[in-house]
Amino acid sequence: MPGQRILVIEDNPLNLELVRALLEAQGYEVIESENAEDGIERARTEHPQLIFMDLSLPGTDGLAATQLLKADAATRHIPVVALTAHAMKGDDERARQAGCDGYMTKPIDTRSFPAAVARFLEREQG
């Protein structure tokens, strides 16, 4: 749904640019963060409807950041979708155990990404 706010926590500028462009083309408002600590703070203050979380972040990684978000009453309801280039066997299960509501691998499939975003947002509202 256009106008919804999506937080993207991603330290790679090219990946961030791609995700931002794809989301903005669909009418979403994009909030950006380059590390977990800032991303958690932005989630608390800006109340996005969805969070895309890179799992390989400097400092606190995406799994630990997701656990912190899901442990906080102010942010636990926000769906977190893991976004990772590390697509090893079992990584998706580790992401779900940390509290991720979804799992997407990089490179992002630009054709299916908009529909996937819409599905995550529908689930959040449903």
C-alpha cells in the first residue's frame, strides 16, 4: 500500500540504493539506516510498517538486532524481513529463530520484490 513506511537497515550503499529505488517506485516511504544500533532507534521513533534487515552488519549483526526489536514492546509487532547474501543451508531457519518474519536473499530479484513486499505488509495488517 503506497505511503507506508519501510525501514531498510543495510550497510552496503549499492544494496541500499537498489532497495530504496524499488520501494520508492511502488510509492513507499523509505527510512534508511546503515547499522543495527541506529536502525533499532529509528524503528522505535519512526514506527515503520516493515523492516528489511541485512544480517551482516558492522557491530551488532542483523540477527541480534532482530532479537532486540522483538524483545521490545514498542517494536515487536513490526515484521522484520532478513535480507542476506549468505544463503547457506539453515540460514533461513536461524533468521526465523531470531524473530525474522521473512527471509530474502541477495541479489534481490527485482521482478518479484514488489509483490513480496506487498505480501509482508498484508500479513502485518491481517
